[in-house]
Amino acid sequence: MGRPATFDDLTEVLRDQSEAIKNTLNVTKANMFIPTDGHGLRIHISIPGGHPGKWPEEIELRLNDGTDVAVPLEIAEDYQPIEPQ
């Protein structure tokens, strides 16, 4: 298992590996962000409802420099499309 992800790691993951996360979760639509609510580092992922099964609490990803990191996930089945402003 990789080392725990830092804020900078999570930023890189969101920038470069959002598609890999969706593929891992087997979803085609998702909104992702890093919450800043003081409840720990994680990526919040909003996905469409109706998916059976349990979601992982974390996944391991490889950063661009080759480092493996453990990325905590918070998954909610509350996806809403975001319209560009």
C-alpha cells in the first residue's frame, strides 16, 4: 500500500487521474472535489444513484513521479450535472 496522500497529491490526482477514478468505480459521470471542512484529506465523489454494492473507502494510485499513494474517498450517490457559467 502506498503512503497516505497529501493535499498536493490529491490535487494532482484530480487534475490528472479523474478518468482513472471513474474507471475504478465503474461510473461514467462524477463530480469530484477536495472538501475543506476539517474532517480529513479525501476526495469527495458525487455519482449517479442506483449502483448496487459497497464503495471503497480508499484507492491506491500512482502519481506522475511514480510514487504510490493511498487516496481516501468519500462517495455520495447525489450526482447533479454542473452547468458552465
